[in-house]
Amino acid sequence: MAYKFNPFTGKLDEVGAGGATAAGSANEIQYNDGAGGLAASSDFTVDPDWNDAAVTFTGLKLNVTDGAGGSPVGAAGSNLLDLQSGGTSKFRVNNSGTIINSGGGQLQVAGVNGWYFSSTVYLGNNLSLSTLSGTSTVFLERDANDTLAQRRGTNAQTYRLYNTYTDASNYERLSFNWDTDVFKITSEAGGTGTVRGIQLGSAATEPVALFGATPVVQPTTAVGSATVAGGGGTAVDDATTFNGYTLAQVVQALQNLGILA
């Protein structure tokens, strides 16, 4: 038995021996092929009219009963939707609601500022992240080749990398943020969290430098000695200079950097 779709009732009408001649195979949905006949192999287009602002319409609904009322549970590979090309699946929605792009192409949201996914995340002009109300407050931008930016006008930005997160009141994280025109790297914690240490470099062989100096590995006793100038006679005192710096200046510089309290 074959069936035809009735756009006026939204139901399938049975096409029997006394009705129109059915095209296609048994149990196929038949529809007007545009030439006044029934077909099951040409393009299928439904053009409903949503003509009442007080009515909530549903353009397409598929409600699968899976396991209820004694019905057999579908196999693990069951799909709510399976779109194919040439008999090969390209886009599926499985029984758990997971979207599966099995055709190897991109899952794309088109638009001037569009983005899409394949094995890589591609950004158009920007990717905005918004609240449920639709207000976008975080923007990822492509500044140039190989350059990802987070910016929103003159608003100072913050990036947080979490170690643990229970909720907004209990966490451990590293914060990279601008605070009154000063860039800060801060270890933060809340509630049951603990403020963790910040370490620059994880091995003595990793070169490190500050203020544009050439990075060097961790100094040892084999490092070259500074030039010592007189000032305290044969004894070293606060007037003795090393490469032009007195001990008092070295201590003051360490305090200015916050290394010494």
C-alpha cells in the first residue's frame, strides 16, 4: 500500500486500488510531482502557510516512540534524521539528539560574521558569545593571520584558566586581566579553593628573561663574575660596586620589582 501527503489535513491519505495510481514502492509517501501525478523520487517541497499570529506552528515534527507501550527499543545506530546523497549518509541526528556530520564537510552557520566547524573552528569577522538574553559581551576576533584577539571596544578584558571549578563561588584559577591599565597575572581562589603558586619555567634548562633581555638558563656558580670596583677597600661594604651597582642599589631594585618585601 502507498500513501500520499495531504497538505490540507497534514495527514497521509491511503492510495488504494480505487484511488489514483501509485508511483514508487509500497509504503512510500507519495506527493504531487508538479506535473499532476504522484511520485516518490522527485524533490519534496512543502509550503505551509503560517497565517495566524496567535497560533504556535510547527513546520516539521517527528515523534518517535522508543520503548514505550511495549514497543521494541531501537538499535544503537537508530537515527531521528538521516540526510543522504547518493545513498551515503551526510548528516544525521541520532536517537540521543547528537548531531553527526558523517559526510566530511563542515557544519556551517552562514552569514557575514558566520562560523563553522570541521576538524577546525573557523571564524568569519568575529565570534561573539552572548547571554541567554542575546546580549553579546565577549568577542573573539581575527586581528590578522595567526593572530586571535579578545576585545570589545575600550572595555578591559579578562581570561580565566581554571584548575578546579565547582561553582562560581568555589574554584581555583589563573587570571590574565587588565586592571586600571596594568596587565596582571594572578592566582585566584574562592570558597573551598586554594590559591596556587605561579611558576615561570619548569626546569633549570628552560631559558627565561625579563625586560627584553636574552633568555638564559638558570644561573649556577659557573656563571661569569661581575666586575668589582673599589669603594670599601679590601672589604666589601655598601659602597662596593658590581658592574656599576652597589649592594644597596641591588636590594632597592629587588624591592622595586616586589621580589623583596
